[in-house]
Amino acid sequence: MRLRRSRGLVCYWHAGSFIAHAYPHGAPTALHPAATEVLSAFGDWTDPAEVNKALEHLTAETVDEAVEALREAGLLLAEDTEQASRDDRFARQWGPWDPEASFFHYATQDVPYPDEEAQAQETEQESPALFELFTEYSEADRIFLPRPLSTDLRAPYDQVLHGRRTHRDFTEDPVPLSTLATLLSTTFGPTDFVDCGRCALFRRTSPAGGARQELDAYLAIRNVAGVEPGTYHYNLREHSLELLSEGFTSEEGAHLCADQDWAGGAAFLVVLSAVVDRMLSKYPTPRCYRVVLINAGHLGQTFALTATALGLGPAQTGAFHDTPVADRLGLDNVGRIPLYVLAAGYPHPEPQDAPPPAELDTFRRTTLNG
């Protein structure tokens, strides 16, 4: 019987142990690091007897014991089995994204969840000072944003929903400060406060896992009336812009967004940055990083709809240079990490980058069903 190493396999050190983690259907297994030598011998279908000959510096008994342990852990697969066939299908499907995306997805799949009683006991034992509710740069110069908010949000819901489009062409008309203030407050500001049992939490117009509100809004402003170009933090508690650094150009905006030229034409960019401790304070399981990403999507959608209601053209991208963006905003990229970039400006009446409508020939080139 020939064996082969699992296509989905990540090895790492954790808590002092060497871990081999086969996925999508394996589990993390602590091994002696020397086991990697045996694993490496099964890169393709191989008879264990051949491996014994190749690893002659190890006793046959040692190799046999290692092979059996690796099979039980799902790290080695037997030829012509359903498990091996499934492993091949996995490799074909996820190959371009492997190992980073596939490992994250499957390693955070089917996790155990605490029952309500255990969760309540855990909440009672938690310290009320595990994280700060708001981010603030107390020493920064600030611009207090205007109130009351704009009434332009009274546009009919169906008009806003069906009118929302991602824009890549913008005019050079500056965005009024009152419009930016309305967009920021509506998307990121608190709507009310709730008692979670050990401290106050706030809610936004978008859903958020556990109301942790771990996402902060940082701005790179280029063309907003009354605001000098620069990078800012939106202080949602006091509804102000806190100046982080002066100056911001079209060229820099495009470069930070993975050299996408359209980003340099936006009046401003909004970077959503996660404060990891806010989510960790309640959810220790790594699956919750999925929730952080989903929360960013919720805020991105609210941003896009609100911008549309205000007459702006919204855009969003996951393509950006993480480390330069973090450096530009003063984020440590450890406990505070950039996740998503939003943008807006006045849409150009004659866009050059908008896709043309699909016509009959388009559908002739399209597979509509399997």
C-alpha cells in the first residue's frame, strides 16, 4: 500500500510544541520535529518499505511507528481511498489560494462553542477594563465636525439601494465638510449604548459581532473643503477629526492602494483598522477573525449606501499595501491592523473606467448555468 503526504498541510510551533496540521479534515497534532523527515519522504505515492531504505539512519521500527502515527493524524493518506480522492479535489479547488486562505478557512471551521451558562460564568469573571471603548489621540490637533447632520439622507431607500455603484472616476469638486461629517457620523458614530453585563458598549447603524465595535476609521483627505490634506483619525465620541500627519497627494493615494490610479482621484480615503483587543476581550477563538472581516464588510456597505444618498460616488478595495498604509497612519500593525479601504468623491458625469452594459454578444460568451 502506497502513501502520500496530505496536500493541505501546515507545520508550526505553538506553546512550545511542534504542530503538524492537516486540512481540510485533519486536526492539529503535536509531533517531534524529526517527523518532518518522514513526511518529506512521502511527497508522492511511495511504499513505506522504500522510505525505510531511504532513511537508513533510522531504525525500521522508528519509521514504521512514525508512519502509523502520521496516518492516524491524517498527515499521510493511502492510495485509492476516498480520503485521497477528496484531498486531490481540495488541491485543485484551493490551489491558487493555498496555503494562506485555505488554512485559515478550514482551521477555523467546526470550532466548539461554549454553552450559554459557561459563557455567562466567563463573562462574570472577566475584568471590566480589558479594552478601551474608544480610540482617541488626545494630543492631536483636531477639527470639530459640524452638527446637525445633513438632511440629504432623506432620499428614498429604493433610489439609494438601486443607485449604488462603485465609482472609479471622480471630479475635482471638493466635498463639503458637512457632507463628510454626515457620512462619518452615520456610518461610524454610536446610535445608542447598551449594558453588556460588565460594561457599556455602543451600537452603530451596521451589525457587529458582540457589539465590540473593533473597527476604527482613519482618513487620508485630499479634497475636502476646509480641511488641509493629511491623515486623520475620526474620533467618533466627540465627532472630530484628529490630525495625524500633514499632506496627502493623489500619487500617494494611488500608491497606497496597490498602485490603483483611481484611488488617487478620490476626495478622501477611509481605512478601517481593527483593534484586536476589543474582539479578543470576549471571543478567544480564532474563528472570530472571520467576524472582524465580516464586520468590515457591513461598515463598507453602510458607507457606500450613505455616500450614495449624499450624492457622492463610493468605492472600496481590499487591494492595498498593508505595511505602508499602517506606517502612514501610525498603526503598529500588530494590535491595530488595517483591513479595508473605502473611498468617495463626486462621481464624474462621463466616467472612463465604468464597465459598459452587457449586450447580446456578451451573453453569447457567458456560461449561464452548468
